[in-house]
Amino acid sequence: MRFLADENFPAEAVFALRRAGHDVVWICETASGASDEAILAMAISDLRILLTFDKDFGELAWRSGFARSCGIILFRLPTPSAVSVGDALAARIAERDDWIGHFSVIEPGRVRMRELKI
């Protein structure tokens, strides 16, 4: 899958997803300090699923009419230890293959998904 990892997404998780064969662009490597609006625009233009811990993206996505050809995964999880964070987050992402076209929230014990409008 094609992901865009926000600056707050742990490096270990980015590397674990890449090892698992996913195409991951990390804001820290490509556009450090970019605004949330610019990050959403990048996800749309590159057809990527945004990975973030930032709750502000939910409102921005609905207000901007975020494209259904993309997706957002908001993690509302306690961050695991640095040693296990990459594998833990990559495992949660690998549990499903229907992230595209949804605003998703991963919380302890559940995943909530809402279809994007456009």
C-alpha cells in the first residue's frame, strides 16, 4: 500500500512498514515542518493513505472534501516502547486492506472507519 507518514509517526513504524513492502513517504524526510493543509494536499496528489497521531486531520479532511482515492488512519493508541512501536503499528495496519476511501481511527481494542465523501 501507499502511505504518507506524518511527522509525528514514529520512525520505527515507518521502517517496519517499508520492510513489509509498503511504499511509505515520511514527512520528516521530505517536507519537515509542512502545514497540515500541505500534508493533506500531498496525500491527495500522490494517492496515499495518511498515517498520523494528529486529531486535527479529521476536521480538515471533512472540511476539505478529502478524496476517497486516499485515506487517513488516525492512531489513538498509547505509544508502545521504542523497541516495539514499529512492529506494533505495522501489525495493526496489516490487519485490514480496506483503508483507502476511509477516515479510520485505531484505538485500543477497536477500529472505527467512516467512508470519505468524495
